[in-house]
Amino acid sequence: MDIIMLRQGRVSILMDFVRTDGKNEDFIENCRLLDMDLDRRVGRQIKREKYRKYNQLDEIHEAIVVYEDQKPAGGGAIRKYDDETVELKRVFVHNEYQGRGIGSRLVSLLMEWAAELGYQRMILETGELLAESCAVYKKLGFEVIPNYGPYVDMPESLCMAKDLTGNIGVLCKDQ
């Protein structure tokens, strides 16, 4: 468990970033909230049902749930893609916690965990309609790549990657 103090203006907030897996009830609920948020934000433009089979939790063995005062505030996971590559999956910070740097710190911790496990590269799929997510990933050094795997024929998908062999310990600036 990492306990991290994030600053927002003059207020300091203690957040717990707890390592778990895809069976954790708070992580599962976070994924449900993510799906609801995506349905609300992009569901009219994109037929999201075609993505559901790629977002199953049964292959998720590494997840982090973020807590403030023992209340879930967000979460995310990594999933093996191949022997050298891990895929970032199901990252979501609850609306009331967004804008505090939690998402950036969460992704940084997932990158560190992936490197600990020996992965050399992290890939992810998002969408251009999710501008906030794209901004976080770019800030953390992810670069756009050609769509991979199941997303090759999904033009609404935006795929990104980051090399994990360099300095990945990105600390978030006070937000």
C-alpha cells in the first residue's frame, strides 16, 4: 500500500493506493462506474458493446484501488499482453476526485508495478473523445501508436505506448 499526500491548492489529501487484483469488490465496482461514465460520455457516438469482450476482468491479476478515508476514489489495472508488454486497463477516477492528480499518480504506480514484474513496454487503448485521459497519458510520456490487436479495425480507438525501461518513476507535481 502506498499512502501519498496530494496537494490541491492549500489542502493536502491523503490517498491510499492499494495493490490488489481483478477480483477485488471495490475494483469491480470502479469498473462498473467506468462503464457507466463511458456510456454517458461517448455511448451516443460509439457502439461500446463491441469493447465489452476486451474489458473482462478474469485476466486481471494486478490492480490498484485508490482510497480516501477508506472510500474508493478510483482504480486501474495492468494485464499481460505478451512476454515483454503489459496493457493498461480500466483506469478510472470517480468524478468528484478528478483534477487532483490522482489519475496521473495511479498510472505512474501501475507503470512502476509493470516494470517490477519485468515488462519493458506498456500499451493502452483509449479514444480521442476522452481528451482528459489522452492528456494524462501524454503527460506521462505515452505516444500514439498504430492500433493494435482487437482495436486495429476500430477507427474510434486511439492506441498509445510507453517504454518502461527508462525512468518511469514519474512523480506528479502538486495539483
